[in-house]
Amino acid sequence: MRAWIFPAAGGRDHSAVGMGRPLAQRVGRLASRRAVQAMFGMVLALVACPASAQVQVDIALKRNLYIRYEPILATVTITNLTGAELSLADAGQQRWFGIEVETLDGRPIPPVGEYSNQPLELGPQQKISRTVNITPLFPISEFGGYRVRSTVFVHQSGRHFTSPSLNFEVTDGRMMWQKTVGVPEGTPGAGTSRTVTLLSHRLPESTQLYIRIEDPQAGRIYCTHQLGKFLSFGNPNVMLDRQNRIHILQNSAPKVFFYSQIGLNGEVLDRRSYNELSSRPALRRGSDGSVLVVGGQAYDPNAVQPEKALPSMGDRPVELPGTTPKPPADEKRPENLLSR
């Protein structure tokens, strides 16, 4: 049996096994007094330090399913609940704002880029939101599930405040069209090549069309753009002009089409919407090598629709239900087969 040794004031040692009852009582009272003192110290610390809810950090994603290399935009909202002015700034090597990404099994993903914010001042009850593209900051091109959260460091209290974690999944779409082309003279990157791929990706509420432009030899992704909704019972119309710019016409809804013109470095050069009225829009190549949209009618989907004019006093009133006017006597009506 192991004995705890307590050195006495007179230089003699007494074991806990052989000590008398009065000494044991004194040791017990001493331990109780120290426990009360420790608890009192914790209460003082809680009073002196801000509570964990005094700075609220939230994070939001538009959805939880993405394709590889697509921009994943995380919106972080910070709310000051301290009741006083809050200063958020870097302290030496300690950044006041950070993003953390890990796999669903808890393996942390080390960042490949660095994100920093300018110092920020927040008044009482004030909130601010920032949107961060986490795709270029972390190597999350592998298929699978991930977890993301945001952390804010408050220098005044020396504490970190963390948002709840959000899960998302990275997958890839179905390839619909692909071609490798050269970059012509006069275009940044002339003399190199680009692989252009069109992908369809089915989301819970719609199927989206994507374009990805990359240089596989250099291992560089120039863009992964979401072009919009796409009806999956047909293929998009794709053509290249003389400068190898990509022209895409996709059927986004019944009698509605989106036209996109994309450069070889991922720049969006043109975006238009068309309605199918008297004719169906289509891509045609001009005599000079250009690509044009023929047919259909261009329109602005964001334009405000004109309001219908209110009826005036001189307008003819609408007939009541069941008051169908009688046809003229000389008008021949078709025979009602159900009345036989």
C-alpha cells in the first residue's frame, strides 16, 4: 500500500497511514479551503473575461455540393455582443481571422494560400459579413466530404471564438464536350494549349452546366464557371471562333436559352438571354470566322416587367360566370356527343 508523505515543521515525516485523527481532519479542512479558493478564483476569472457568447461567429454556404475547382464561397458573419467597442486586428503572428478545413474523419487540410483582413472596428450590437473563396486557399480537389469553420481572435481578451462547422461534398460532373485547342497570337499565354470541358452537374433542384478551362501539362486551372441551368434532354450548342474563344448556347428552360462567350483564360466576354418566339435561337458561323446567334429574341431577365394598366370606367365589364351569350339563330353549333 502506497503512503503519501507530508513533511512536518520539525523535520519529521508522518505517513497518512499512521497519522492521528486530528491531523487527518486538519488536512481535510485544508483541502476543502483550497477547493473553495480555487472555485472563487474561477468565478473571478469568469467575471473579468468576456463570455464565449460575447462575440458570435457564424458561417454559411450557398449549398453543400460542389464540383472540383468550383469556387466555394463561405460567408462569415461576426456580431459584437460585448456591449462595448470591439477592435479586431492582427497581433504579431496571430491573425484575427482564420478559416479551418478538415475531412469528415477529422484530418486537417493544411492551407496552400493565406487570407488576411484589414483591422476592423465593431460597435455594440454591430455585425459585419465577409465572403471568402476557400477553393484557392485549400487543396480540396479530391472527391469526398469536408468540414469548414471560421475562427476570430480577439486580442483584448486573448480568446478565440469559433463558428459552428458546416459540411460540404466535392464531386465532379458528367462530361458533355471536350476539346484541346491552342492559344493564338495576341492572347495571354500564346503558344500554349488549353483543354476546354463542358460538364453537367445535377443538384437537388436543378441541373447546372459548367465550363472548365485548364492546362493539364502545367497543372493549372484557369476557371470552373457555372453557366446556369440546363435541360438535360439535349446537348448544348458549342462552337469556337477564329481566336478559339468558346461560344455556348444552352437551353435553360422551355423556350429560354442562355448564350455565353468565354475566353481561353477563363474570362467571361459576353452573356445574353434569348426567348424562342417565332424561331429557335442557334449558333451560326459567319463568313469571317466569327460566331453569331441567329433566331430567337434577346431579352434582359433582370428587367422590370411593365405593370398592367388598371381598368377604366369606360371598359366593358367582364361577364359573370354562367352568362354565356346566346349564339345567333343562323350560327350552326357542333353537335354535343355527350348529350345524346
